[in-house]
Amino acid sequence: MTRRPLLLAALVCAAATFLAFAPSLGFGWLPAWDDGYLLNNQAIRGLDAEHLRAIFSLSRNEASLRYQPLNYLLWAVNYRVSGLAPFSYHLTSVLLHALNAGLLCVLLAALLPGVAPRRAALAAGAAALLWALHPLRVEAVSWAVARGHALALFFLLLAALARLRAERPGSAWYAASLAAAAAAVLSYPAAIGGCAALALMGGLRRRDLPEKIPYLAIAVLGALAAAATRYGGQGPWDKPPELGALGLAAQGLRACYAWIDYLWRAWRPFGLSPFYVVLINRPPFHWSYFAHATVLLGLTVAAWRARAAYPAAPLVWAGYLVAAFPFVGISEGVFVACDRYTYVPGVFWSFLAAWALSRGGARALRLVALAALGFLLWRTLAEQPRWKDEVVFYEALAADLRGDPYESIAAWRLGAAYLQRGYGPRAAAALDRAISLAPGEPNARGLRGQYRLSIGDLTGAREDLEMSIRVKPRPALVRSLDEVRQKEKQFQRRRR
């Protein structure tokens, strides 16, 4: 009987989350972003032994920027069911996110001992929805390629729930917890920090260390597999610099900025974007890095001092730092702190929210939480459409990057999307914008040259195509340039 409120709360969380993200079910692909991982990924085109070897290999997969074999396996199932029709991929992402909301509700309630079942269910449900309906979740759910984050968290939540049920190391529940943790790491590297954070459950008493070591071992093995793929994979991606190549101090300060920036976005969900240039454009020792490092230190001290009122505060803070560690740019040269990287670390703030909402006399706080849920739902519904298709996506991204040098990339991508739709004048305007920002951009020049050829502007087409071929020769452009020259010769013969 006491489980009925929790079951109802979990179902409400899952259903509300599914409905909130239902608009994503009708979205298409983002070819320029989806090609490498999914659309051109031959490893997911079958479930036979050869394809499975490619999926689980550390280096054979052509799209091997991240080691995520279980996510690739799920993509292979999607491909078997529906080919490359996007609906099933988006449906799986939304379902996983809804399941995660329900599982998080159950986990949060289990971490509220001594609280009446109904109050615990309400507090856990509200806290789970504050996480699930946050617009920071949109990128990980509405973009099919980012599904690995949701799959990794699904197994992490199962691992945490099984760990709570385990009475001792060696029990069936303990083994199930370790198996789920391993599955999480095999789903996406985002789980590496989360798996290490599982070792924090129950505190850090010395007598409990033997039962925590396996979680740390799984995290270390996952990190080694991720590093082997990242540094030794054969995909089309640039390899990162050696650790410390940019200077450990500079990379450490940048990591402090990312830790606090992820946290700040959770409180200020405006101006979200798929591509943040702040960590690219700012010099290594910019004053803002030191400011964020100071805030990080201050929050660490505050969490330690709060342990008297809330004993779990230091563990929650440490869990967040550990869970976010894979995505603070320690091993990267050019680093973009994306919204999807908050998917797993963001769970830890739900623990604090559930605890606060479960306290007696927290009626005003509950009203604030209800208003916050309405606000977050509105922002989430507003953020989803940008992932609908490549035209909408690049229109929004170009607006986000207005005036920044990286706008040129968004502009020529937008021009390419317009050309595919047959929107010639719009494509010309977007490509003109890209070239005005980066006159030597070969992709924009090549596309504009082909468009000019199609409308009979042979002089402009030849200029653009020649410049593009000098920088980045491609067979299609060479053929277009040959066509320009042939038409020019024909025109000269007619004039004679």
C-alpha cells in the first residue's frame, strides 16, 4: 500500500516527460551533424557477426570518436526496424528520457529515509521533473545522435537502485548493480564519471572501500577504452592533443569554468545553443577562468560546511564534480561545453531538490517548485523546434553566432541546406554572408560557385570554383569548373 504513491509519482513523471518531448518525434535528421555517427555509419547496418565486431571494436568503427557500443547496438536495432527513417530513433530517445524520469523519481524517494511515503513520493516526483523538463535536456533528447547520454543514465539509475537493494557485496543485487554500471560505461563515456560517483553512495568509510573498488575499476576501464578510441580510432575526427599539451594549468582553469558554467546554465536557461564559442575565443588565462575557479572553491567549502544541516551535501557536490569530469575539456584542444554534457551530472541537483521539498514547512518552496516546473516546460517546448531539421537548426545557430567568426560555418551550412531545398536566393544570401566573414572559406566558395553556374553567372562561378579548388580540391567542383569553361568557350564561339 505504501508503494502506491511512489508508483503513481513515477508514472506521472514518465508520462509528463514523454508528452513534453513528444514534439521531437516528428523531427528529421541534421545531415551535417548526423553523418559521421549515424547516417554513414556502416557498423549499424546489420546485426551479424561482422557488424557486431565493428560495433564493439575500439578502432575499426569509422565513426569512432566516442566508444559507445551499446548505443550503436541500439541504433542497429533501429536500423533493422525502420532503416534510416528518423521516427524510431527519436521515439527511442524520448522513451529513454521518460524512463529515466520515472527511475530517478524512484531513486530519489529511496534516498529520503524517514519521510512519509506520500510526502517522499511528491518531493521525489517534483525533483525528478525539475531535472527531466529542464531545457538543458533538449539537446540530448531531441538530437538523435546524442541518445547515448540517455542510455548511459538509464543503466546508471538501474545500478544505483540495485546498489540500494544490495545487502552485502557478493549478493545478486550487488552483481546486478555492477553489471548495470558496466552497461552504462559501454553505452557512452558520459557514464564514466557517473560510475565513479556510484562509489560515493553510502559515504567513504574505510570499511566500505572493498565494495566500492569495483565501481572505480569499471570507471577506469571505461576511461581507458574511451581514450583508446579517441586517440587511436580511425574515424574522420581530429585527434585531441596529448594530455597537458596546452598546459595543465590552462586546462585546469578551463575545466573550472566548465564545471561552474554547466551549473549556471541550470539556473539561467536562456540563450542556450548547440555551439558555445566562449572557451574557444578566450585566451588560456582569461580573468573569467580565475573567477569561475574561485566560485568552484567557494562552493566546495560551502558544501563541506553544510554537512551538519545536510550530511549528504559534500557527497552530492563531489558526485556532480566527478560525474561532469569527462566533459570539462581536460583532454581536448578545442573544447565546446555543450548542453548535452549536463544530462548525467544534472541528476545530482535533484537530490538537493528532493531533500528540500521533503522537509516539513516547505509549502512556499513547493509553490516555487510548481512555478519553476511551468517555466521550465515552457522553455523546453520553446527550445525543441531548433532541432527539427537542418534549415531551422542552422538558421538558429547562425543567429546565435551573429558577429562571431564561427558564424561563417553556420552560414555556409545554412546555404547548403537552402540549396538542397531549392531555395536559391536564400542560399545565395547565406553564402554571401559566410564569404563576407571568411573570404577564403572553400566550402562556401564551392557552393556559391555551383549556384552561380546554375543561374548562368559564369564569371562569378569560375572565380568561386577556382578559389575553392585551390584550397580544397574536390571532384565535384572540378567537374563544375570544367562545365564553366566549356560554356564559356561555347559562348565565345557564338559571339564570333
